[in-house]
Amino acid sequence: MNKIKELWNKIKPYILPYSVAIAIPLTVGIVSAALTRENKDIYEKLNTPPLSPPSILFPIVWTILYVLMGISSAMVYTNRDREPDAARRGLIYYAVSLVLNFLWSLIFFNMQAAFLALIVLGGLFYCIIRTIIDYRKVCPIAAYLQIPYALWVAFAGYLNAGIWLLN
């Protein structure tokens, strides 16, 4: 019983920061999906470049990425005393990336402005790279957890550029 209590006391301080940190990007994704729901079918109607995945793959990948992003930000937040300036910068870049991520969906699906969406993706990719750089100074594992996000956004840039050029 003492081992369980000891374990509980070790993890208890992390439950709230990790829960909130995971809930934030998931909420961004849910609200974004809700606001673009009526226009998601345009992806099926567009000419897409080679390697374009089926639309069912996007919510699965994004859910995984949002969880990784949340865990990563919680790791930086809970270790922010190691490198306070890098933690602050990294979390700011991360927050901006969430805003740009959210805006991209509205611009691409609701406004159907592929070129403007591509510009937003460029800014998003920059913010993710800056997040990784700053997170690495605080907690290298947190930085590594952002790499799938960067790779997916780079792939999204390829898809977005292809759609802009082909349509």
C-alpha cells in the first residue's frame, strides 16, 4: 500500500499540467473540425498530387499529433526551471503554431484559398522548427515529440502546394 501511495505522490503534481496540455491541442482540433465540417468534402473533389492519403487518415493522424504535442508542451512546462527563457520562447512558438494550425483549416476549407493556406503553412512550419529548437534546450524528449508534427506539416505543405497548382 505504501508503494502505491508513494507512486501516487510522485505522479499527482503532473496530472493537471499534462491533462490541460493534452486537452488544449485536442480542443483546437475539435473546434477546427467543427467549423470546417461542411466544407471537408471539397478535398474529395480536388485534383490532388501523388501520395495524397484518403481523407479518413487526417483525423487519425491529427489526433495522434495533438496528443504528442500536448505531452511535449507539458514536459517543457513542468521542466521550465531548467531553461526558463527557452521554455517561454518554445511555449510561445507552440501557441502561435496552434493558432496557425487552426487558421489553416479555416483558410483552406472554408475560404478555399489554397495559396493563402500555403503561406500559413510556411509560418506554421517555421514556428514548429523554432519550438523544437527551444524545447530541446529544456527537455530533448519534448523536442523529439514535435518532430512528427513538423514532418506531417511538411507533407501537408506538399499536398497544399500540389492542390494549389493542380486546381
